[in-house]
Amino acid sequence: MSDLETPHARETVMLLGAGERSHELASAFQRLGAHVVTVDAATDASSLTAAIDEAAPRYVVVDAESVPTDTLIAVAERDGVEVFPTPRAARLALDGEGLRRLAADELGLPTAPFWFAGSVEELTAVAQHAGFPLVVKPLAAAPGEGESVLVRPEDVEPAWRSAVAGGKLSMQRVLAETVVEVDAEVTLLTVRTTGPAGPTVSFCEPIGHRQTGGEALEAWQPQQLSATALDSAKSIAARIVNSLGGRGVFAVEVLVRGDEVYFSDVRPRLQDAGLVTLRSQRLSQFELHARAVLGLPVDTIMISPGAVEVTRAQDGAAAPAPGDLRVVLADALAVAESDVRVFPDAEGTLGLSLATAPDPIVARDRARRVAAALRKLWVAG
């Protein structure tokens, strides 16, 4: 545990998370006058409880996947302590089955047809009933992790193994859903906070995204949607976020085909696709999250179309020499309206290639050029 600031008469925020993203969030809280205490490893219930007892925080903010939900529930029941996301939202974020049933069965949100399977045999039966192609994914995983598409019966067993092995938790159960031909996969950052009249929900401009191969993620803002599709996406996001409750930024994932919008997922914490807001918005996703948690006013104004490419160093990549780093950065930053961030991450070295432009197409092209230069750092030595 580390103290990031000497407390005076300020409210304490305990941040459960590690890495550069959590550091950026901690800085956002500090700029708003909060005293921030970070806990890097939050998987042990007794250690976490002891750390909370010692720090006596006003707010506990989770920016990690694996945190003991029972501990969060116990803390949330204490007087004078608020936990974000709420324990219910944190639990559902790791329970793909419960989340999908909440969305489809309880809230009536439109989704692709889906089924759950607890064995290869059950998945085979689902495939025979639903037909091909069929997407199979873990119940709790990062976007795309452990996911595969069944196109023939021989794919069932490999897809089962991939989904079971790819999840963040050891679950012998998977989600299967019909493949929906879509125009865009969209993240709608939805900010839930509390005003004088009660809870309020606001939305950032839609963020389009795609995996560019390997660990690379490309995201851009805004993703153009029809007025009908945008209204539907906002309605879906508001309903699921209000059901989960709490305050902060929620990353609502939807699939868009023309005017049709399908709910896919919601994550009650910051996501890599939202990193584009570091340059595209007046307030980044980190600043919005900090304001919302503290109960302060927010605005989701986009100041410029932007794009980001998120890349990780290849396994075995050599650390660049200082001179090489300067040459690569100079090449990357020669692109108009560009920015880069290179920092160590829990899974290796992470690079952000950011760019803005008068329209998202040009911003994406610029971000790709920045990323192409930056990837020279990832060449294995």
C-alpha cells in the first residue's frame, strides 16, 4: 500500500488497482483535492480488510477485475463508506450469465440470441439447435479473450477449451450467441452521478473500436451512428447503468446494424477503448470517473475527433536504448496532432498512439502512422 499524498482534512479515496491506468485515475482524484491511497494487490480478503481499516477511506474505488466481492459488500455496509462500482455491479461484471439474464430477461434489452453451456456436450447441443456460425466466449474475460466462432461441428471442442481457458475466473461454463452482422462495435461511455434532483446519466460521443491483430486495439471517437441508433444506444446504456447503480463511468458495449442496436456487455470501470478521451474530450474518462465518484458536476464535451491505437511489446522484446527511443519518438511525434505514451504495464510495455484531426477518418490514419513508428520499439532483440 502506498500513500500518494499526506492527508489533511480531506476525504480519502482508496484505489484498488495497479498499473498506469490506475495511476492516471489516482492523479485525477488528487487534482480534485482528494487524498489517495492505492492498494496494488487486492485479491486477499483479510489483507484488503486490514488495509481499509487502516486507511479509513470515504470512498473505495475498484479499478481491478479480481477483488473479493464479499469484502466489498462488508465495506459497503459500513457507515460513511461508499464503494464504486457497487458490489452488485462488481459481481455481475464477473458473471456473464447473470449480466446477460439481467439485460435480456429483466430489463428487456435487445440482444443477439444466446445460450449457456456447461460442457462440450451441452455446447454441441446448442450448436445443433442454433446452427452456424456461433460465437463462443467465456463468462468473464476481457473483450475478445478466449472468444472464437464456430462454423462447423469440429469447432465445438476447441472453442470450449479456448473459452474455459481464456476467462479471468475458472468457470466450466460458456456463453454462445448467434453471429450478428454489424456495422460497428461501439463503446458508449456512460457517466452516472448524483445531482440535486437525484441520479443523472450522461453520455460521451460513441467510440468505435476493433482489434487490429494480436494485442493491438484501435479506437476512435466519434463513431457515426444514425439518430435512431444513437437514441437506442443511449436508452440501452441508461437502463443497464441505472439498474447497476452507483456513480462513475460505465463502458457499455453495443452492436450496431443500421438503426438496430443490440446490448453486448457493460463494464463498471474504465476501459482501453476510452483512452481516446485523453485527447478527444475536454475531460478524459479518468477525470469523469473521479468527478462522478466524488459527486461533482461532469461534462462530456468532445473537443476534437480523435483516435488511439493501444499496443503491447511482443514477448521477448528488448528494451530500447535511450538514443533509439528518442529517434522512434521523434518519428512518431512528427505526425500532425499526435501524442504518444510509453510506460511499463503489468503485462509488459504498453504504448498509446494518439492523434486528433478534423474528422475521425483522418485521426485514425494519423494514429496508425504514429503506431507504425512506435512499433519499432517492440521488435524482439
